[in-house]
Amino acid sequence: MPVEMSPEDFEALVENALDAIPDEIAVLVRNVVVLVEEEPPEDEPDDLLGLYDGVALTERDQSFLPELPDRIFLFRGPLLDMCEDEAELVEEIRITVVHEIAHHFGIDDDRLHDLGYA
């Protein structure tokens, strides 16, 4: 049975997951905004939990001039649907936040899978 939760309570869980990122990593995350959307875009799988939209730090060179921030999306609907209780939801949000921030640092899905974040 999917978890039911208000958008405000869900966003509070996302904020808690972001606050739990160690300071030595958080200070390296630059020009990134984290957004909560209800569902993934139509061209993505329905069960997508998160998405990094930007240029990974490892792919930037001296000529890279960011205009808009990179974006990390968390998709509320799929996360609620996949979890049986709030404790599982908290863990899945944490994993998804770490996974998407790792993409910002240029870590690919294969490596994330090896680390247990895919």
C-alpha cells in the first residue's frame, strides 16, 4: 500500500535528507536547486524517483559559464507509490538525494549501483 503524505510533509523529508549531507560534501555542491515534482516528465519512466538535469562538475571546463542552476528533481508520486511506510520513504528519499547529487559530481549509474545507491 503506498504511503499517503501531504506535499508539505514530503518536502520536509526532502529538506531533512539534504540537511543530512555531510558539510564537507555539501559545500562542494554549487549552483544546484532541488525541486519536488508530483510525477516524472512524460518522456521518462513512470517509476522514475529522481533526475539530475545539468552538467556534471567533471564535464565542465574553463569555458563553462552556468546561466541557470543545475536541477535535481525528486518525484513525489513514484516515491510514495513504492514505499510501504514512512520509514521506508525516508530511506528512499535519502538514497535518491544522494544518487542525484552524485550525478552532479560526475558519478555514473554503474558506480552508484556498486555503492548501493542505484
